[in-house]
Amino acid sequence: MTTLPKTLMILGSGELGKELTIAAKRLGCKVIACDKYEDAPAMQVADISEVIEMNNSKVLKETIRKYKPDAVIPEIEALAVEALKEIEAEGINVIPTASTTAITMNRDKIRDLAAKELGIKTANYEYAFNIEELHQAANEIGFPLLIKPVMSSSGKGQSLVKSTKDLDKAWESAIKDARGNSNQVIIEEYIDFDLEITLLTIRQKNECTLFCP
């Protein structure tokens, strides 16, 4: 009995998407690469490419339904993550799950999950919805501090602020470069660290979770 190749749809076709596409094709998968611009890196090696507005929920759902892939893999933050829950309910596998994608793509959700629900030690942080709240939170946290949009990609809209006089400018940058129409920013304590460690983790469907050395 011949097993049909799996079809994967990658939402985001940057360099990471290209690496994923190459790996998937080596395993015999068919890959559909999607992004908002033509000839993105993953599109150059994928079987099919689609240029769509990634933030448009209706267009995103129509594109996924058009191909009915075995799995949808979000690769970028700038997409309509709310559409993925509806797609998942229709029986299409979203990796990671739609709810996990929504959490990890928004700084407030993932920070609250870590600090409040899981009790993991993080840098001190506050949220602000206007300039007045920003100044109040900054005084409570102390300088220097970091100001970021709660939703953005590729580090856009982030500022290191060393004094009160720079708060208004940092606010404007965060709001201007936020993904979507969010008017919320996160204010973080600045941590002067010596080392950053990235741990690649792989969750298997019916087996133990793998942590790569």
C-alpha cells in the first residue's frame, strides 16, 4: 500500500520557512508557501506559492480551504491568528495549535502565562494603554527600561529608554510599529545579562517531549 505524501502549508515564507520547506520536501512532503510578497525565500523551493494578505482573516481562511493541507504551520507573527481556530475546528491540523500560536505571538499573553499562571520568574513588567499610564509604570519599574508593542514582529517598535524625556518618543514608536491596531504597550525592567540560551523543544504527538542539546 502506497502512502500519499503529506501536504504542508507554511504561513510565512522567510528564511526559516525556506529551511522548513527544504526539510519537509526531503521527507517527501508537498509544500505550499504563503506570504504577502512574491518570490519570498520559501517560495523559491516550495511546490506551490500563494501571495496573500496574511492579516486578512477571510483571505487566509479561503486560501487554507482551497488546498485543505494536512497541516498548517504559522512561521511569522504578522498573520490573522484568530482565523486558525476556525480552521482547526474544521479538522485541519495547525502546528502548533491555534491557541498556542495566539499565545506565543502576543507578548502580553505569553508573559502573563509564564509569570502569573506558571509562576516562572521574569523581568518586572507593566502594561500601558496611554501616555499617562506609561509614565506611571515607568516610575514604578525604574530606568533604564524597555518599551515594546504587545504585538509586533522582527523587533519593530522596541525602545531602550534611559530617562523620562524619552518616554513619549518610545510610545509613538511602539504604537506606530505595532501589528494590527493595538494601543497597548508593555514596559519591562531592563536586565543586564551575560548569556542568552535558546533551547529547541519538540513535542511529539504520542511520545515524550524532546529537548535538543
